[in-house]
Amino acid sequence: MKSLFLIIGAPGSGKTTDAEIIAEQNENIAHYSTGELLRSEIKSGSKLGLIINKRMSAGELVPVEVALDTITKAINNSTCNTILIDGYPRSFEQMMGLDSILKNEKNITLKSVIEVVVSKETAMNRVLGRNRGADDNIEVFNNRMKVYTEPLKSIQDFYNSKSKLHKISGEENIKDVVKQMNQFINTHSS
């Protein structure tokens, strides 16, 4: 049985870095960043990659089926029993799509959705400071924040109703955030 943890947070919240460090420190934990999985598809030059690139360059979400397919493949292909996926779900449709898939999956249990909480100012300073590519500018950042915050309450309410939402402050230094998240995951993964 695989234990699944979804990690959500604003662009620049640190969710990907936190999850990467935790996976590096624990050999039985795999980490997948939705953004990185999608960027890999873009780099492949496939037709699907072109569709993804067009959406991501504008700060928009990729089609739900594309995101679900990408995530499901990553989970099923993993040799680890604990899976961290960051950046998902980012819409009500993505959340409901994943919930529907997980209801039929006998081998995967959603343990928790961890929300890494940061202020808009912290998120903006981090994103604009990393200069990772064309999607790291103020206009795209503002659109990505809007895309993140619009469905957030419905996502929080849904997972709260299932007692699956756990919030961690991402404002702390990275070492403290990783320590808190790692302890939570290790306590809830069995």
C-alpha cells in the first residue's frame, strides 16, 4: 500500500524544495513535482508538450486529464511506499478528478494534504528572485497567484471535511519547515 501526501502552496511557498529535501533524506519516500513532470514533457518536444507549454507560459493550468495522467503514472511507477506530490491539486476539477481515481485505487491511500502557507509578499519575492524562466515575471506571478487562490477555499474545505488538511508555515527558515513536514509525514505514512 502506497501512502500519498499532496503538498499545496502558493508559487514560491517552498513546497517543491521542502519535498525534494525530505525525499533525499528518506530512501523510501519519492517526490514528484507536478510542475517538473510537466516541464519534462515540454522538453521532450511532444505534441502534448506544446499544449502544456502554451498553458504554463501564460500561468494557466494544464487540462485536468493531462495532470491526472502525469501524476497517476508517477505514483504507479514509483518503487517507494510513500509518495509526495507537490503542486496538486490546483483546481476543484483536479481535486475531484484525483478523488475519483483514488476511490478506485486499492494500492494508494491519500494520507494528507499539506498546505505550505506563506504571505503573497514572501511568495512574490521568492518567485521573482529565482529567475527560473519565462514564467518568473510579475504578470505571470500575479496570474499564477490568482489561479492558486481562487479555488483554494473549496480545496481547503473539501480536505478539511475529510480531516486530511494539515497546514505548515512556510515563512520559517527552510530547515525548520522541512523538519516539521518530515515529522508529520513520517508519523502519518504508516
